[in-house]
Amino acid sequence: MGLSSKSARLAWVLIALVLVLGLLVPLAGCGTDEPAEEVDEETEEPTTEEPVETSRLIVASTTSTEDSGLFEVLVPAFEEAYPEYKIEVVAVGTGAALELGRAGDADVLLVHAKAQEEELVAEGYGTERRDVMYNDFIIVGPADDPAGLADAGTAAEALAIIPDSGSEFVSRGDESGTHTKELSLWESAGIEPAGDWYVSTGQGMGDSLTLASERQAYILADRATFLALKDNLELEIIVEGDPAMFNQYGVIPVTDAANLDGGQAFADWIVSQDAQDIIAEFGVDEFGEPLFIPNAS
Amino acid sequence: METILNAIAEAFVLLGSGASDVWEIILRSLQVSGAAVFMATALGVPLGYLLGISRFAGRWILIILVNTGMGLPPVVAGLTVYVTLSRSGPLGELQLLFSQPAMVIAQVLIATPLVLGVTAAAVASIPYGLRLQARALGASKAHEAWLLLKEGRRGVMAAVVAGFGGIISEVGAVMMVGGNIEGTTRVMTTAIVLETRKGNFSTAMALGFILIFIALIVNIALTSLQHAGARYER
């Protein structure tokens, strides 16, 4: 047995050490800046790790809300007002977010599918539903508008042009708030959304917009996400302003939440004047207009 | 080509600027996958050894199962762990969903069949004569195991490398059970998905290059270990 065997052994020991550390650190829950997983939500006893005891507050929201960047301003503001909570935002499609509420895996929901939200509360999975803010949907498409949607009257009338126009329409197809609104527009137009011209992605707003841009197709998007991603897309606003394209956001504390107080605190905070002011300001510097319009009553 | 060069340049900028979340994300990926490959090794090598030396009638069924397990789609492993850890699921009380431990569990599920299967193949291909000789010379079962694993160490190392490679690059499981939460469960692969979703392709590619580079470094370390002592063998 020569030198290389010894150094191989040493290397084994070092690697084992590294892996053991890798094992201990995440299991002990001392990840980069999160408090210990075993934190009890209601106690006042100090832990050895953090000066302020924080409890985990899971906010389930939609991918379009996250992609707009709104949480980057809301979360720090909330945590400053309520330092006892540490927000974790899980962004999935509206359908999945509502499911998280039903399963009790989230503490509070911030989504935009009013009918489904009210159903959730009626079923008892949410304690209440309150209006938070709204933005609108727009139909975006290729800059030269080959199908001539801009001349149509309402959004539904515009969509009615597409099937025979030779242009494609991209749908999120994921039971999200956007998808729900899209389906209701097709219904008003009296058209069955199916066929070669109808492309269903099953993905979030950003992904779907990118796909529509690549294929130079039309797509229904919320204004906030479109503005936030506009620079990476080759699409323009074609149809806007139809009252039918109103997009209302609601907040729902989850009945069976792990962190009941936190969920309620977030819901109360986001309809408060402070949060509503933050929402009214968001996006003005970058886009000249707010991305969301606060309307909590 | 220009996009790729831009992406490589952006990779250096991201790393160099010390943008705290990039380093945080890299560290987290290594922690999660490192812990998972360690546990998968602890589980997979002994079990793989036992499978490799076994000689019973239904052995081939087990091997087929293990090989199928190697092809387990990460998103399915994620879904299984998700449903189990959900508060409405059997282990909901642990409140592990959307945490790093949950991600480690899911990745152990993915990596263990890989480590197990490759170890079994490595051990099975060792000449039977060696086992006979060891036993003839009075080796205990444990000593025999140690001898065989040393003899097949290249294959065992390959098993660990396969396990690590499989999980450092996967996104389906960690996305589902981790939730891609900023500051706690975002790892390299889920960050790439996020940037892609937002249309920031050059950032996504830059992160991709960083990920590949990290995997390269880890594999250099593991592979040089695999060949340590090769000088003395012919």
C-alpha cells in the first residue's frame, strides 16, 4: 500500500465529513436564513438561533402575481409591521393554490378567481373572502395584428374573429384565474375553444406569453404580468378596456391553517390603508402606471 | 451563439457580483443533494451489495424492480412525497411540506434506486472465485463484504456519481415538495425554471452554466477518488 492509497483514504474521510455536514445542516433546519422548523407558533420563549421568535406563514398565490414582482414589496412591508411572522410565498396556478387551501397546506390565499374563491369559502375551507385589488386583462398579439382584432367591439367579439383568421390563440389551460376569465369570454362569444388554432399550454402566465410571442399568436394576459415581461416579448396590446376583462383579487384566510393567526393577520393587513397605499404605488416608477389598483372596502 | 456567450458572461457577473441569493441558492442545492446522496448511499450500497451477491430464484424480479426504480420520473417521486407530507395526508402533522427536509426525502427516493442498482451490478460482476477464496481463508460475512466492496469500488463510486447526477439536475421533485420559495427552498433548478418562466433566458442559461460547472467540480472530485491507486494496477 503506497502513498496514493493513504491520500485516497484521506480524501474519503474529507468527503464523508462534507456529506455528513450536508446531512446535518438541512435536517437541523438551519438553512440559509430560516428559523428552526420546530418553532412553536404561539410561545414567547427565545430560541438559541434568532433574537425574535418567528413563525412560518405560508401565502399561496398565483404565478402571475409572483411574476409581477408585487411580493417583493409586500413581503418586506408585512414583515416589518409583523416581525413575528416569516412569509413564505408559494406561487402556483389558481387551481393549485385553492387546493393548497383545501388541504390546509397554506395559511392564507391571494388569488383572482372570485367565483371559485366564494365557492371555497362556502365549502368551509376559507374563513372569509375580501377584495384586495384589481387589474385588468388584455388581449395581446403580434404588433401588426394580422387578424384585425383591434377593430372588433368587445373582447368576446374580438376573440370570435380568431378561429377563422389563420392566427393562433394561446391559452393557459390550467384552471387559473386567467384561464377561467378566458373561458367565460369564449362562452360569451358562443365559441367552443378547440381546434388547430387553439394552443393550450397548461403553464403559467410568463411561460404562456413567451410561447405566444414565439408563435406570434394572440393571448389573454393580465396587464401586470404583461407589463413586467414586455421587454422579453414581441407582443403588443391589441384589445383593452372591455369591462368584461376586469380581474379582481381576493384574500382568504384558510380555515384549517397551521398558522391561523398569521393568516388572519396577513388578510387584515393587506386590506389596510398601509398595504393599499403600497399597492397603489407599485409599478408607477417603472411603467408610469400602477400594475394593480387597490379596492379593499 | 451570441446568446450562449452572453449567458456565460452573465454567469460570471452573477457569481462575481456576490448577489447574495445566487450563492445562497448554490449552497442550498449542494446541501439538499449532498444530504440526499449521502443517505441514498447509506441505504443503497448495503442493499445493492446484498442484491448483488444474492443467488435466489426470484432475484431477477427484484433487479427489474430496481431498474424500473432508476427510471422513476422525479416529478412522480415529488408528487408521492407531496401527497404524503401534505397536511391532509398521512404525515401532515410533521408540517414538512415546502421545506428542505421534504426536498431531501424526495431526492433520496430518486437517488436510492440508482445507487442500489449500480452497486448491485458492480458487486455481481466480481469474479465468484474471490468470494470462495475469501471464505476459504476464513473471512466472516462482514469481512467478505468489505473485500468485495473494495474490489468493486470503481462500480460503487460510479453508483454514487450516478445518484448525485440524477438529483442535482432534477427539478420536478424539488419544485413540488419545496415550492420554490424565495429564501428557503429555491434551488438552482427551480430558479432556472422561474427565470425561464419570466422570459429572462440569459439569466436562466447563466444559472444553467453555473449548475453544470458545479456538477463538473463535484464529479472531478469523485472521479479522481475512483481512480486513486490506479497507478499501481495494471
